[in-house]
Amino acid sequence: MGRARRLGYGEGSVYKEQFSRTVDGVTQTGTRWRGEIVISGKRRRVDGSTRSEALEKLDELRHRSHAGRPTGNDVRLGAFLKWYTEKVVAQKHPNTQSNYIWAFKQLEPLHGKRLRDLTPNDVEDLLEHLAARTSRAGAKKRRGGRQKPLGHVSLLRIRSCLGAALTKAQARDLVDRNIARLVELPPAASRSIEKKAFTPEETQRLLASVAGGPHEAMILVALMLGLRPGELLGLPWKAVDLDERTLDVKQSLQRLPGGDLVIGPPKKESYRTVRLPDRAVAALRSHRASQRKQRLHASLWDDHGLVFPSSLGTPVDFSNHRRTVQEICKEAKVRELSPNEFRHTAATLLIEADVPIHQVADMLGHKDTRMLAKHYRHKRGVVDVTAGQDRMLGSA
């Protein structure tokens, strides 16, 4: 076993020290390795989970100094994420903003770390904690809600948002590498539950149940066109041309980070015009006539020009829409799928009907076919490419 490396004059010092930190109200204690070195008359410090890690960081500080690169940047992760949110995230789509704000909130225990001292181990330790945490009465009282363990998809979102921020930090010479790209997710993190889809038989039973009723057009559009819930609830009549049999997706109902509902443009790649099938055209004509009568006889109607508004003409809240969909499923005696699973059903049934995957992607508003290829690929049976293999070898 080799001897531990000794530091020479001017190379700094490395020592072990006790530490204490609080995460989600729980105080954690332990030991860490601290490295110190004086550069240009100023004391610089680094941390490491092992002596070797602390030595490597001291070496990096010396190399940066010899190369004339800055060594004293003490920007903390929290301060940088705040800047990144205000300058970069603020220009993104509201839904994307919400994702970043949530992800950066989960990183709060690391906000006090210097950017240059942040390690993959720091992030991995936090992600493991988030994946394993349990609800505690104290946490519930302090935060007004349960601290549930986070699943694989949520942890992936945290890592992705941190990686995007550190890419900007790297471009500004605040860090030498993007440590988020090196972070491994906890293997024990729960995977998201696979989305369900109606079978063709269930779909027929559901459509038969709503035929001629007030929800027929909404269910038909959701199942046949696969609109996102926000696109369905934010759909205006001016985007529907029943004579030309087209529907434009250019606005969507969105929930802002503060909880307010607004109608605004979807992501640019989601803009699309889709052809309406005859069955949907007939249902929408009937629905429009019924809505005009409802508006004439309503004592109060706040007109937002929506195809599927509330009984007052206002946008329908997502939770209310979900309950309505579940009640419709109950009445039809089919599985109670969520509005997002209606979209999943549309994709599944179209692909099973041998519609080309690129056409399904265009209808759903995906920027490419990668997600569809990953999640909606047919299960393999007997793979038969013998005809092509014969041609490949020049056979008759």
C-alpha cells in the first residue's frame, strides 16, 4: 500500500474536520477533508470527501494560478441560480420557467456551496436524500405540505436544469467543467408509472356513451387529435374552421408558477394545423349550436371565445377537467384515464393503425419522432426482413 502523498513548501495543507449541516430540518454531522493554500496573499479553501479529492482540488487551484486563470471566484450556487433564473429562465416559456424554479428549489441545501467547489458527490448525495426522504409532522407543519420522496423523472429534471445552468457558468469561466453531466441518479429512485391507453374496444364504448351528449365533441377531439389538456381547454373557436375542416393549435391554457391560469402561446414547436375527421366536424357543429343557445339563456356569461369553456364561459381549471373526464369514464364503464392518457391513447391507437410515426408526431406537436420512437414502438414479434436480405446479397 503506497504512502500518503506529502505536500511540499507552498503546496498548501490538507486536514480533516468535523462539519454540521441541516437538510429539510434534519441536522447531519460528519467529517470532511479541507484543503488550504495561499495564492497571491489570499487564503483559498477547498473541500473533499477524501484526502485525495482535496489534494486534487488544491492541485487544480495551483494549475489555475500558474496559467493565469482566476482562482478566487467565490460565487455561490444559490446566487448564480438566482441570476440564471432572472436572466435566462425568464425568457423561456412559462411552463419551462415553472420547471426550472421547482428544480432550483430542490437544490436549496447546496445553495451555499461555491460553484468551483461543487462536486458530483454533493449533487448525488442530495438526490439520494430526495429519493429516500419521508414525510415528517414537523416538515408538514413548517412547509404546509408533505415532503414526498421524488421519483426518477423528477430527479432527472433537477439534474437537467442544474446542467443547463452550469453550462452557462462554464461559458463564463466560473467553473472548469459541468459536474451535473457526471451525476448518476440513485438506482433505487422509483420510476414513473407507465401511462395507460384505451383499447379500441374501450374507445368505442366511451364514444358510444357520450354520443349526442354535451361532452361528445370534447372527447372526440381529445381522442382523435391527441391535444394536450392545456391545448384542449385553451382552444378558441377562431382556431377552428369547420368548412375547411382544420384546427389550428396556437394557444394553450397554462398555469403560472404562482398558480394563476392564463391563455398564451404554446412552445413554438407545438404550433400546428391539423385536419379534422368528419366525425369531429359533425360533433363540433352540434356543440357550437348548443353553446350559442346556452350563452343566450345564461344569466352570466364571461365570453373568452373558447370551444370548451366552463358553464360561465370562463376557462376550465385543470383539476375540474380531470374530474369531469373521470366521471365520463365511470358512466361509460371504462377505465378512468387522465386527460394526458387520452393523448397517449390517440398516439397509441394511431401507431397501431399503421399511421407513419412522423405524421403522428406532427399531429401531436412533437419537434421530432424520438419520443414517439422510444415510447410507442410496436412490440417485436417475428422480425422478417428476408426480402431485403435477399436483395442485399444480390439474390434473384
